[in-house]
Amino acid sequence: MPSHPRRFIVAVSLIALLLVTVGAVVEAPTVSADRPKWEYRVAYYDLTQDTRMIAELNALGKEGWELVAVTMPKVQPGPLEVKPYYSVFLKRRR
């Protein structure tokens, strides 16, 4: 320990404060004005109408929509007949 413990403690405290401040500035997330903004769309298609689905998705692609996910619910056999369908998720830049 140095001969002046008070000065040592003050110096160490200032260094720690400086490191914390610099670390906060370096790690702070930056929000950029040129960051892309997206709009989203969900479409539903009957499994028996693949031709219609493909035609519509191609038309949406020409409008700038990008397909990002497709889901299909599992259909349980039972008294109510439910048509299985695709849920199609799309996005495009605003």
C-alpha cells in the first residue's frame, strides 16, 4: 500500500469511475436513422389451392414482399371437419 492511502483510494476510485463511464459509452446501443423499417403481412392459403397461393406469392414478391415463414396447423380428425391451411408471414421495407 502506498504511503498516502487516501490518495491511493481516490485515484483507484477515479480510474474505476472512468472505466465504467467509458464502458457505458462503448457498449451503449446505437439507433441509426438509416436502420431499415419493416412492415409485415400475414396471408392464409387453403392447402388444396397451391396454384392460387403460388400466383399470389409471386405477385406479392413483385411488390417487394419477402416470405419469412410458413406454418401449418396440425388437424385432428373429429366431428368438425377443418380445412388445413398455410399461414404465410411476409415482410417488406417501408
